[in-house]
Amino acid sequence: MHGIVLRVLSDFIDVLTDEGERWQCKLLGRLKRRRRRTTLIVAGDRVRIKPVNAEKREGLIVHIAPRTRALSRRRPGSDFPIEDVILANPDEIMVVFAAARPEPNLHLLDRFLVAAEASEVEHIFIVINKIDLTGEEKARALFGLYEDVGYPVFYTSAVTGAGVDALKRQLRDRITVLAGPSGVGKSSLINRIEPSLNLRVGKVMDIGKGRHTTRRAELHPLSGGGFIADTPGLRELGLWDVRPEELSDYFPEIRRLAPQCRFADCTHVTEPDCAVREAVKKGEIFPQRWESYTMLFYGLDVDDATGLGVE
């Protein structure tokens, strides 16, 4: 049988088969003995299992398919570097913020987007929740700039259900990593999408300054197809702190202009003939986004920044 790994707990591995059955499995011995430069098995891996006890749905994993991509961090091994994989085969990252309560901090949103870009997961989109508090028009006026930058933005309310159907379509048949600060209604939103999960997911998905104890990911199936991935926070993944020389790669509007700069290694802060700073002067880059870039470049803390950008 073929299936996908939902979670790994020590030697026990929960697998959801393509037929929709949950099996508890162990690894075939020869797979464990392989010398490897990456984590052997994690949530999201596609596997083939051999039944051992069909009545109890217990099996043996006999094959792990190659990964198409991975959410990972690198750590030094004793003799060679090891890729510490957190989640296999993620399709997208969903960054959730609130239209109000808490007051939107766009600099913090920019930091989440930078961390998401640094993860190298190809698809990133934004969900603005709690539009029942402000109205969609006001929320769009504040967050619409991200659509101009190139990010898909969904406007939702976990209270009224507004925008939830469109979000369900986005999540369908994908492995989606959820990110966002506490208080923005992630748990309420996920419960609206998938009531059977209750608060079990949301309780461990606050990603920000607070403690987050999950070291490995766990997949939660969605009835409409696809999975929500409970992962460690971006800070714990080591994606929160990006080196200044890498930063421009994680702002799409800056990344597009960088090849036009005079110097290939331009930081876009002090160098002459910089196409990015010229675009800022012309108003072709949003002032708030440029302010976030310079704050992060100089190592300023945007977590507590209360301004929404320069006028």
C-alpha cells in the first residue's frame, strides 16, 4: 500500500494510506541502517508499506519516495553536514494576520514573509482574518499593497465565514504550512475550515516570540483534500534571522530590480547606481516595504514596531 506520513513519534510512524486508512508503522531495518545526509523520515514523506497486522492496521515501511522539496534547516554532523528536515514535500506557506485586534503591524508581516521566502517553499500567500471587525474594503485598503507586490491575499472572517470557501479551494490537495503571530485567529480559522480538528491544531500554531515546543511537523488531513501542517515556529526553524546580504532575495519587488544595479553584490543601501533605490525615489516600491527592508538590514527589531510605514 502507498500513503503519506502524518507524524513520527520515536519508532512509531502514523501513515494515511491512499485508501484513507490510518496505519501505525515501523521502519524496515535496512532503511534505518542507511548512511544519509538528511533526516530519514518525517511528516509529508510518501511511503510504501507492507501490512504486518491488518486487523490492527500495523505495518512496515519498506520504501520512502524521494522528496520533491523540504522545509529544513542545516546542522553540522560529526563527519559531514546533515540536513535536518522538518517537513517533506510542502506545497505552500499560509501567513495569517488580522485586520484588527491585534492592531496590524505591517513590518512584522514583512518579517514573516521574509522568513517564508527564506524557507524556499515555492508558493506563499497571505490571509487577512477578522474582516468582520473592519469590513473588507478597509482591510483591502491596508493590505492591498501585498497583492501589487505579487502575493495572493485572501480576506476572511472565522466568525461569519466570509472568504472561507475561497481559502478552502486554495488549500485543496496541497500540504500547507501555517504561520502567523498569536491572536490573529489562526485556530478559529482552521476550525471553521475543518471543525473536526477542534482547537488541537491552533493551540500549537502560535508562531512569534512565544515558546513553541514542536520540533517535528505533523500533518492534519482536511476533508476537502490536502493537509494543514503543524510545524515549529519560523524562529525555531532558524529562518527568522536572515543575513543582510541575503535579504534582497526575499523581497520580490527588490529581487526583480536587483539585476539592473551596477554591482552584482549590491545591498541597495549605500552603493551608487542602484536600481532599487532609484525605484524607491520614483515611488515604484512601497515606502513601508522599503522601511521594513532597511530595518531588517540594519538588524532593527520589527517585532514591536507599531508604525505602518512612512507617509
